[in-house]
Amino acid sequence: MIVGGSRPSPDAGQGGQSYLASVSDLVSSLIFVFIIMLAVFAYQLANITEEQANVTEELTAADETRDRILGDIAGRLQGSGIRVEVLYEQGVLRLSDNAINFPSGSDTPVPEHHVNVGRLAEAIAEVVPCYVSGELIGLPATDGNALASEDAVALSYCQLPADPSGYECGEQRFPWLLETLLIEGHTDDVPVAVGNRFRDNLELSSMRAAIVHGMIAACEPGVARLLNTEDYPILSTSGYGATRPVPGGEFQSAPLGAAADDAGRIHRRIDLRFLLEPPEGVLTTGEPDVQTDVRERVGEGAQ
């Protein structure tokens, strides 16, 4: 006989055990979910890393391609005694004042530099065909205005027709191709003289680029017919007036005449800027601005 108490219920301790089991199951579930999330994150991180590696690889390929174009054309010109400056980061070949220079206020190179334009045309015709789609269009050698200046020069400055087969390209084609080869005209900061047919230095620089374009096309008609992948001619022009002086060669404005001609000589020049386009279908990372960033990085240039 049991006195002063009651028999414990058979289920008294099972509630606590059930509670502990529920907590254990919940913790296990959370750990499982965490592991799945961690795996997904690791997979996404691996994809992002691979995409970034692909972007880096493509940028490297673009830089290498552009550097090769610049170096090979510069080497040919320097071999002919023409002094040039290669700005690899900008994709620019700067033709120094002993390469293609202009009299103050004139759109035509000084006579002794006409032959240098011919050598430049030859170098472009030898190297550039390796870096374009290879298609030609039936354009005339000049556009009718290329040599429209009153100072238009005779074709005695041209070299022998270039032989692109002599360039080490062979069957190789590069994934990054030339989109545009800009012939850029520049002036010093001396205003155009009263009565000059150009309204300002911007017009003068644009015509300098156009004249050199025409002289190149006259020597090597095939260069003017080279197309990019969108079927546009790669050879084009732009003029910047006095807005982009040679760094380190500050403007030294002087009265018109011999003093002004000497002061601005290094700024009255032609630059060549090489802009590349990425291969079709490349860099499709899902990031809408990646391709834009790559184009800006490759084309850098004009800042």
C-alpha cells in the first residue's frame, strides 16, 4: 500500500525527450540548408572567378594584338630612319616632328616629309591586312577630296607597292581585329591667319588628317578598301585642333611667322590610333557592362 503519494505517469519524461529530438532535427535541417547554400555560393564564386579569368585572358589577348601591330609598324618606320613614339597604353603611334610635320597654317606636310607618308602607307599595307576580316570593297583609291588641297603632291613620294605576304602572318588570323585605324590631325595653338581658308584650328587639323589619308590611299589603294567585321572601312580620320598637345612640349605662343613656326612644330603632327573589336560572341558573361568595359579598356584612348 502506497501512502502519501501518487504513482508517476508513465509518460512523464517523454515530453522532454520529444522536445530535445525536435530541436536536434531542426539544427540538423539548418546545417543541411547551410551546407546547400554554401555549395551554391561556392559554385557561383567558381563561375565568377572563371568569367573574370576569361575577361582577363581576353584583355591580355587584345593588348598583345594591339602591341604587336604598333611595334611592327613602328619597327618598319624606324628602320627607314623615321622617328616615332609608341604609346602602348593608348594604342597610339605618334609620328614625331621629323616624321610628318606641317608648315604653320598649312594642311599639307612639308615637302621633305612626303616620302615618309609613302613609307607609312607601305608599312600599314604590309602589317594591317593580318588584323582585319580580309574583305575588300570596290571603293576608288581616293574619295575625290583626298588630295583636294591646292598643295596636292605628286605621287613620286610613294614607295614600291607593299607585299603583305612578306609579313609574318601566313594563315594565322587573330581573334581581336581592327575596328578602326584613325588618322588624327593636330595643330599648335596659333590661330589661323586672317584670310586662311580654314575657319579655325579644328578645321585645319581635320584637313591635315584627310590629306594624309588621301596620300596613303593614293600609294596603297588596298588600304582604303580594308573592312572591319561590320563592313565599314577601317581607315578613318579625326581632327583635334590644339586640344591635345604633345605632353612635355608646352605651347609657346608667338607672333605669326618663323618664331611661331618653330614654337609649335612638335604639335603640328599626325597620330595613328588603333581601335580593336572583340571576337564575335566573346565575353558574354551575363554582365551587361562587361563588354562595354572591355571595349573602353581596349580602345582607351582618347582621354
